[in-house]
Amino acid sequence: MHHFHYRNGRLHCEDVSLDAIADAVGTPVYVYSSATLRRHARVIAEAFDGMDCLIAYSVKANGNLGVLKTLAAEGCGADVVSGGELQRALVAGIPASRIVFSGVGKTRAEMRLALREDIHQFNIESAAEAEVLSEVACNMGKVARIAVRVNPDVAAGGHPNISTGKAGDKFGVPWKEAEALYARIAELDGLSAVGVDVHIGSQIDAITPMQDAFLRVVTLVRRLREQGHEITRMDLGGGLGIPYRAEDNPPPPAEYANMIREVTEGLGVEVILEPGRVIAGNAGVMITEALYTKPSPQRNFLIIDAGMNDLMRPALYQAHHDILPLRERPDSEDRISYDVVGPICESTDKFAAERKLPAIAPGDRLAFMSAGAYGAVLSSQYNARPLVAEVLVDGDKYAVVRRRPAFEEMIALETTPDWLS
Ligand SMILES: *Cc1c(COP(=O)(O)O)cnc(C)c1O
């Protein structure tokens, strides 16, 4: 479900024409729909209605402050994976009591920041990390509430690069070592083990692998309780898939929630969820302009003004994004096969191969659909291209929520050594 539709032959985000945004802000530009973000947050909240549940939006999917503030107003908490994301969540007004801190490589400085703010929970991923967190918390006279992220050895996720819960992935503590780690943690000062955490992957399109993983976690919660640990929380991570293509059919949030309701029935735990993509993915598009066409005997290239530095998912995960012209084209028009590529000097700077599109001319604008998650957050200034701009739409209003930097700003962090000046 999203709020990007043709109206009078022009693609709109809610009540704003995307052409109008491109005219004013230039391309490439990301455009996010507030109504879609809110709707997704509400659908998930309603699916878990009546359960003791914290919906901690995964900031890494899209950490723009405009997006975070929109979700904060819906009551979302945050799942963060760095001190920077923690600060973003706090600046956006998300209370520390609704923030969980995940990630395999937290530094001492990040731990201190999170302890000072008294966040809800640390998800720890190794014995070594537990020991460091214990030391940091003791030095500050604090107690860190923690969950251990376990690796349930379940394969899931839309691409090998986004599967995280299989034995051999770098994430989590191996299933068989979990109980020993909880015993070790019980001996450490400054730590209070309150939960068990799992996150098995992203763009998961089936309920079964998630259910398998969560049932394993329930078993572990019961065993840990028998061993005297007061486990009151289960963090089930994120990972629910979204439709990138019309034929994609990921489980609806209600089905996901019902499975979790059943799995945790009678356990008496607070359930923490870390949805990212399912909230932000279909709430954003990236607008680009066609620069050139370059027919060759083998391939028919369409060169656009966005590069892999602006939208990395196709290069990183061979991801598919639907591409729609901003000006609606009749279904009767012939489709032409294009390799859609960017201007970056890398062969992986390719968005689509042999994609059927209506004939595109230089100056035509295109929307890359479903680009709201893992889009602008992964952008860079590679090839000395300015960071892509971001716009937030709400009804008939829009605002630039990240402007394109000027060249002077792009080089402002660099200094010339005295021997070169
Ligand atoms: C990336 C991530 C998420 C969010 O995943 P989505 O697929 O975007 O829902 C949640 N939790 C953790 C620990 C993550 O690394």
C-alpha cells in the first residue's frame, strides 16, 4: 500500500506532482510519503493491538529526521545500530525508554552514550561484548538491560547478503552457546539479562522461517527461566518483506502478528519488533532524469542522472525496482528493452537489465519505486557527486528534508597539509 499514483497523467506523491518537486529541487531526489509512513506504522500497531509490544522502527532503513519525526508522532520507538543513529532517534524526539541498540560492533563510547541516556535495551552479540558492556556500565555506576541476540540457524531473507540467522553468519551467538553465555552474564556486574533477541534476515517473504526461529526462542526463554534468569522480553527483530514487484506476495502484517501472538501466547513477555523496510520501503521513490540513450548492437543503454552512489540496492543486492515514467504512457504504446545505467565509472552502476519501458527520451523523468528503505541512507558522494536530496510530502505540502550540498560543503571537511599549501 502506498500513496504514489497517476493523476491527470502525472505521477503524484499524495497530492503533490513529482514533476513539480523535480522542477523545484532538481534530480536525483528521493520523495517520501508521510501518509504511507503513518499508514504502515498504524497497520503494524493495530496488528499487535492488545499485546505488550514495543515497535522499534529500524533507523538504518531510513534515518532521515523528517521520517523519524513522522514515526515518533505515531508512537514508534527505534532500533539503532550506532551512536549516530541513537542520536538521530533522540533528536527526532523518540524517548530513550523506547530505544533498543543492536549491532555486532558497539564501541565503548557508544555504550557510554546509550547508558547515559538509559535506553530500553542493549542487544548484545558476543561474550566479549558483554564483558566490555559490563565494565563500561560498572564504571558509570549503571546497570545495562540486555538481551542476547541468538543465531537460531534458520535460513531466511530475500538475498544471501541479507540473511543473518544462519549458522556461519556473523550475527548473534550460536544457538548452542546461548545458555552458557546467560550463565556467564549472570556473574557479571552492571548487566541485567532481561530478554532474548533474534533477527534472522531481511525481505523475508514467508512466515515459516520466522515462526521456526521464534519457536526456538520461546524454548530458550523457558529454559533460561528454569535456570533462574528473569526473562521478561522477547525481541523478534525485523525482516518482514515488501512487494517490490506486482507479483510479490509477502505475508501481510496481520498474518505475521497472529503468528507472533500464537507463538508467545501465555509466555508473559514484552514483545519487541524492529520493522524497517516494511514501514519505509514503499513510502519512498527516487526521481531521476534520462540523460542519453545509447543503442549498441548488444545492449540498448538508457543513461540516467542517478548513480549507484544514490541508490545502491541494485548493485549491492541485485535488487529490483519498478521504474515508472512521471508522465503516464498509454498501455498501448510499444515497450522497448533498456539497460538502465548511471553515470558512475563502475560496471556495477546498473539499475536494470533488459527492462521493458516505453520509449524514453533525454529529459524524461522516471521514478524508481519502493526506494524508501536502504535508499538514501546508503548514498555516498562517490565520483564527487553531491549527496542526493530528500523531500517529504504530507498531503498537498512538501519540504526538502535533506538538501543537496554545495560543492564547497562537500570539500569543507578536507584540509590541505602545510607541505602542499
Ligand atoms: C536491519 C535490521 C532490522 C530491520 O530489518 P528490515 O528488514 O528493514 O525490517 C531490524 N533489526 C536488526 C538487528 C537489523 O539489523
